[in-house]
Amino acid sequence: MIYKLTKLKRVVWFTFSAMLIFSIWFAHSKVEKTTENLVYNDVRAIPYNKVGLLLGTSKLLRSGELNGYFYHRISAAVELLSAQKIRYIVISGDHSSDDYNEPLDMKNGIGKVRYSG
């Protein structure tokens, strides 16, 4: 009886795991297929939009190291401004305390990079 129950648990676990893996693969494939015409690798191919959205992130990681996402997002925003693909930027981010302000850090980051706009 114990052996059968253990075997049943393994079958249920395997079935659940297989369904979960298939669901993740299917969702990934669906998102990739439906958004492939919205992902750009060349700034020249991006259509003009009056406003761009800059998603906030911290300037530093918890370890104190520089956060690559922060700098890549700033770089992309400046590139879009320079290419005149956007005119304004809405900056989102966490400002949960007086000494932590992602939007202000990102605004200052954009201000430190020169762009021809």
C-alpha cells in the first residue's frame, strides 16, 4: 500500500511538473511570437512616439556595485532622445523614502549624459 501511494505521488508529481514546464514554454512562445514585430535592435527602425516610458531601477545593487540595468536604461533613453524618436520621458520608479528616489536618480543620470536633441 505504501509503495503504491509513493508511486502514485511520483506519477502526480511528474504530470504536474510536465504540465508546468509545458505551460511556461507555451506562454514564452506565445509572448515571443505576438511581440516579435514590437522588438527593435536598431534605433532607426523605431517609430516616433511623443512620450517614452523609462522604467525605474536602483542605481546600485545591494552589494554596492553599479546596476547595469540602470545604466543601460539611461543609455537607451538618451539614444532615443538623440535620434528624435521621443520628445518627452515619463520616469517611473520607487520613492518610498526621502533618501531613496529612483526617478530623480534616473533624471540626473540622463542629465549627465550629453545628447544632441
